[in-house]
Amino acid sequence: SHKLTCACSGFSVGGAYMHWIRQAPGKGLEWIIYYYSDSYKSTAQAVQGRFTASKDSSNFYLHTSQLTPEDSAVHYCARVSH
């Protein structure tokens, strides 16, 4: 398993909502996870059961497991701005 870190600054992570998005070589952007808390989140079917998200006081995280060649991509975190 692997963990990607989205290092955050300039806003309160505790009250923030984050999308995780990826882009495989030669492909378009693909949304994978929306995360606010363990009780308020949504996960794309393509990564359901394999990818999860979390956060602490300063960062968001994407946890990956059971990776396949199709998971090779640039991964982005994008904060929801209210």
C-alpha cells in the first residue's frame, strides 16, 4: 500500500473538503474521491475498496492498495472553495 500526501497551508484543514483526481498518461482527468470526514465522503467505483482518504490537522492523505497498472497516473488534490 502507498500513501500520498496533500500538504496544505493558508486554510483550516479541519473545515476543508478535498477532491482527489487523477490523470493517466494520454487520458483525461478522472475524479476518484471526495473527502471531508469518515462519515462524509464519496468514492468512485473504479477505486472502491482499494483507495481511501483521510486528513489530520495539516494534511489530506490518499491511501492506496491493490494497485494495478491502470492506476498509474498523476494524482491531484483540489480543495473545495466555499
